[in-house]
Amino acid sequence: MIVKLLSSWVKLSLTIHCLYTKFQRIKGHMKINLQIQMNNKLYLRNPDDSELGRNIISHSILIIKEKGLEDFTFKKLAKSIGTTEAGIYRYFENKRLLLTYLTAWYWSWLEFQIQTQTKNMKDKKLKVSKIIELVLMRSENEMVSDYINEYDLYQIILTDSVKTYHNNKVSEDNKDQLFKPYKDLCALIGDILLEVNPKYKFPKSLASTIIEVSHCQVYFRHNLPLLTDFGNDKDKNCIVSFVESLVFSCLGK
């Protein structure tokens, strides 16, 4: 009887060990199949509804990240996918709207992360610190879905996201509510800032400042290091401390 019990225990232990080992192997590469409702004014045909559309998104992220928005064309995108330019234009009117789609998707994803990761946090200052960390720190191993690499998309956000509203179409795009995901994100962050100091007068301004300053400092660190105090690899976490000091000084905490 004892031998049988020991044998069963050993089998159970081996099973648990195998499951744990398997989990450890895939943990760093887990994918989240997150469905985000996008503004239909951003596209002519929803790219999430077809394999070609999803390829347009995934390949455009790679090309824009590598070559920049200026050198990105639908001709290059079509060649990368193995389709025609006409096929791309059936989904997006131009590359500006494609970029706006990508950035809007990212802002919605970041809003989701902030909501879920701060939901049960009691310490209000820690919630703000968590927001700053989420804005700044991206993992190279994290995949949002089967076709969107969050880390690669984050590189585009750093370099090109401001181009979605720093152009002569901004008023027209704003009327179509193309920037609503960014506004919703800033409103969420602003509400959390007010939890720290309910009397603070500029929560939305500080919320957008957190995002813009954070991204600007990361970009400068990699490209124009003399404009920052974070010009080498060992200082990468210091940007978090800098933004925290800025924010809590404003909040008087």
C-alpha cells in the first residue's frame, strides 16, 4: 500500500514538474488575443477581419520601425507581403491613416494595461508610479496578439506617434474622433492623478505630459543623448525616476 502511494506521489510530482517546466518555457512568449474596437473612419476595410489585413498591420509595423514613416510606402509594404498596392489601398486610404490606426491601437492597449494592472492597488502613489513604468518600459518578448508585436509598435510610438496630429489634417481627424483613444488614455491617467491630489488643477495636462515627456526622453536617450542626463545603458531606469520626481513635484507629494 505504501509503495503504491509513493508511486502515485512520484507520478503526480513528475506531472506537476513537467507542466511547470512547460509554463516556464512559454511564459516569456505568451500572447494575448485582445480585440480592440477601432474607429471605422481609420480604414476602408477592417484589417482585423482577414489574413491580408492582419499581414498589412504586422508588416507595416516592421517596415516603419526599420525604415521610418518617411521611407515607408504602400509599394514596399505590398512587396513585403506578396500582394499588390491596390490590395493595400482597399484597406487604408493612405499611410497617415495607417499610422493613426497603429497609434490608436497602442493607446487603447496601454489604457487596458493601466486599468488591469492598477485596479487592485490601494496605494495611490504606487498607482502613479505603475503608470509611469507602463508608459516607459516595454518587454521585447511580449506579444499582444498573433500579428502585433508590442515592442516593435512601441518603437514606432516613440518616433512617429506625434506625426498623427502634427499635420494639417488634425482638425478634420479630430472631428472624426480619430484621437479618442489618446484622449481616453489621458483622461484615465488624469483621474488617477486626482486620486493622489484631488485639488490639482491640471490633471489632463499632466497626464499628456507624462506620456510625451517620457517618450521624448527615451527617444533623446537613443538618438540625441546630450539633450538628456540618460545617455548610456546603465541609466535606462533613471528616466522613470526623473518622470516620477516631475509628477510628484507637480502634485505636491
